[in-house]
Amino acid sequence: MLLLLVAFATGAAAEEPENPFTSAIDVRMGQRQFQSKCTSCHGLDATGGEEADGPDLTTGRFQHASTDAGLHDVIRDGIEGTSMRGLRRAGDQEIWQLVTYLRTLSDAVDLAALPGSPEAGRAVFERLDCERCHMVEGRGGRLGPDLSRVGGRRDPEELARDLTEPSAEVAPRWWTVRVTRADGTVIEGLRMGEDTFNLRIMDGEEGLRSFTKASLRSVERGRKSTMPAEPLADAERDDLVAYLASLRGSDS
């Protein structure tokens, strides 16, 4: 009997807990947790990058964990010897919701099941000159989000909404600013950085401008998207969504 109890206890200890928070609401709450606690290291879109210390979290592959329970422990405890300190003050539910959100970033989309064509969508993308503002695989502008991995971050429904309602959800990184200097000169651009005393924007020519707030007559912030409203036929929209859904980076 003692041997049976020991064997049962060993098996129970080896069985990893399942994530109990996997609903759509949990995804949204996990996204909020990520935006408030994780973007300084992993970037607003979780892809890391030159200005972020943390790795890309959208590939579906994690160096220190492969299961949901493992990700939970990494988020809670951190990783010794790295800048990943862990969220020891966060509740267990909050951590599980973060895991749920991270899993959505790499969910594969069956492109063949979408109504549009990625090839036709690429033609629409080029016709609308979207690369003037958006970068794809190192080509394009910086006045809008990098779309090289957008298919790993946004599902097709979200992509369609981004096209039809671009101002519905605009991250602070893409807010606009209109500053008026003491001499009346007006300069507009994207809000690149701001603290109590200073403001930095990127103008329409992708030039960086820095200002001390004390030297400005006024500062006006806009939270609407700068993406122009292009009239699209349903078929064109479907094709463009299919193309954007196919953009998952060169290693996906």
C-alpha cells in the first residue's frame, strides 16, 4: 500500500497543471497585462526588436519553456541571469491570462480557408502604396507599424477591422502630436517619446524632432489613426486580409 501511495504521489506531482483561463475575455485581459507590464522589454507588438531587450514572443517557440505550465513559471519566477525578473506580485489568474495571450500571438491561420487570395492582396497592397508608411521584411516606411509579422499578431477578423475601422484601437506609439513653437511654427508628427519635460516626434519625412515642453506654445495630441480611409470592394478587402494574414516573418 505504501508503494502505491508513493507511486500515486509521484505521478500527481509530475502532472503539470492546465491553464484554466483560456476564454476570449482572458485573452483580452492577458493583452492588457502584457501592455502594462511587458512592452518595455518585448515591444508593443511582442516582437522585441532593436529598441527592446527581450526576445520575439510571436514565433511560438520559447527558449525556457514549451508548455503552458512552463510559461506560467517563467513569467512568475523570471529567468536568472537575464533581465526577465518575473511578476511575483501578479496573481495566478493574471499570469495564466498572460500565457493565454502569448499563445494567440503564434496561432497559425489556415490561409486556404480565407475567402481572399494572398497573391491578389499583395497587388492591392502595392497599388495602395501601403509601403509608404508600413515596412514589410525590411522594405517600406516607418510612419506606421511594421507589418512583417502582423499575421502572427492579429487574426483575420482583427485585420479586417484594422482596415475598415483604423481608429478603433490605436496604440500610444502611433498617436499623433501637433506642436506649436513660440514663434508660431506648427510641426506635426508621430509621438515617439515623451516625459515630463521633453517631447520627441517623427515628422512626415521620417525626421526625428525633439522639443523641450517649456519652449512650446502648445501641444495637441491626436489618438486617431493616420491611415487614410481607402474605399475597398469586399473582394479587395478579403484579398488584403489574406495577404496580411500570410505575413508571419521569414522564420515562420
